[in-house]
Amino acid sequence: MDYNEIISKKIFNEQSLLQQLSIWRLQNQSLVFTNGCFDILHLGHTQYLSQAKNYGDKLILGLNSDKSGACKKGLGRPLNNENARAFVLASLHVVDAVVLFDEETPYNLIKLVQPDVLVKGADYEIEKSVGYDIVIQRGGKVITIDLTQGYSTTALLNRIKQ
């Protein structure tokens, strides 16, 4: 098996993710969920994802599809299409699964995954985080992680424009 194939196998649709989740649960693996657009991967993203992985055994990443309005942060955004973003994220050692979602929020995906830990950036209020109710109801935790200052896709693009 080549590395492209290994990476591709970490990209799931909802049905194949359900099958993988069943396996991980049988293995008593704890599941961590986070989400985002991750348009241009940078240090802030990788530090965030590596910290998120510290909270469990398997890190599941909900990735906003190109159709999802949450990725529309200006004209021509996202810069990278959903397939490119999914492949880049799946190539990271700390990411165990990438699954695209079309909705504005990952609420339905969080309901499907039923994670033990939901991770958001510190710019979110824990109690107002999408999926908080689902995770807390099943005895899980919602964690926020400080963002790496000076690193965001928007900030990087603004530097290029100057």
C-alpha cells in the first residue's frame, strides 16, 4: 500500500465513518471531535490539532465542504477545494478521520459521531459551542484550546495583500 492510499483511507463519508466508529468503540478508543474549514494549513492549525489529539485516542475532523457557508470568508474562499483540504488534513499523523459536512454547523455530524470530547478554539464559549448538549448529555467533555497568535488563514492572506 502506498502513502496516498493510506491517506485516502482516512477520508470518510458518513456511512463509512459509522463503521469505523463502531470498530474504535469496540476497541475502547476515546473519540475527540473538532471541525473547521482549514483552508490554508498553517502552524496555528497544526498546533490546534495536535493539542486536540491529546484529549483522546482518535481525532475525528469535521471539514466544512465547499458548499458550507462557514468557509466563505470572502471572495474566492475557500482557496483550496474540499478534496484538497481533506487530503492535506488526512496526511497529518494526529488526524485519524476526516469527514466532510455541508451544513452551516457540524451539529448533525456531532450527533452521528457522539464524541467523548468536543474541542473548539478558545474564541468559542464552551456552553454555546455547537454540539455541547450532545456531548455533555452522554457524559463527555467540551474543551477549548488557545489559538496560536498571529496565525490564521485570513491574517496570512492579508499579509500577502500588503
